[in-house]
Amino acid sequence: MISPEQVTQFQRDGFVILDQILTPDQVARANAALDRIFRGEVNA
């Protein structure tokens, strides 16, 4: 859940930084998927 202050920041700045939104495993899996894409191993 985001705080009212984060909502205000988003409305003001157009973005908000959310710490630790993903688990370390999710980050590792996303990085591995991006590595495959950048190596051209994924047809998109």
C-alpha cells in the first residue's frame, strides 16, 4: 500500500519511488529474462 504522501508526490512529480517492491528472486528472474532478450534469444 502506498502512503498519502506518495500519492501526493506522484501527482506532483509524475512518479514515485517505491523501495523493495519486488523480492530479490523477482529481480533475479527479471534480470535473467532481460539478458535473454538482449542476447536475441527471445522473439518478440
